[in-house]
Amino acid sequence: MDLDPHLFFVQWLGGNECMIEQHRGILSFAATQIRFLTEQGILTAEGEDLELEQMTASRAKVCGKIRSVSLEAKS
């Protein structure tokens, strides 16, 4: 599957993992919240015991008790 390089993609793998593609970097990292910069705004994963299992320049795998993933869109 070819992804548009300007759009992020989130694949939620149950309640304990999610893969985030096409991010532009991490803005903040804590055990309860990880914030990513995307071209569309700020993508936030929230939960408990969050960890980055994998990380590249444009892909991240978040593990832990993920409660929500949300976007604060650019205005």
C-alpha cells in the first residue's frame, strides 16, 4: 500500500499497540501521553505505561494501555 507522504496513518492494533506512519517528529513524551507533529496538526496518543517500541524518522510504534488517539487539527 502506497501512502500519501503528506497524510499520517494510524493503525490501531488492539488496545495495546498502534503504529503511526508519516509523522514529522515527537513533540513530547511521557508515560501517559505522546504527542507527534503531522502535516495536519498534532496527533496525541494517551493512556498508561506508554512506550515507543520502534521509531524511525516517519514511523513509530506505541505500546502500552492506549486509551485514545486524537488529532488537534491545524486551523
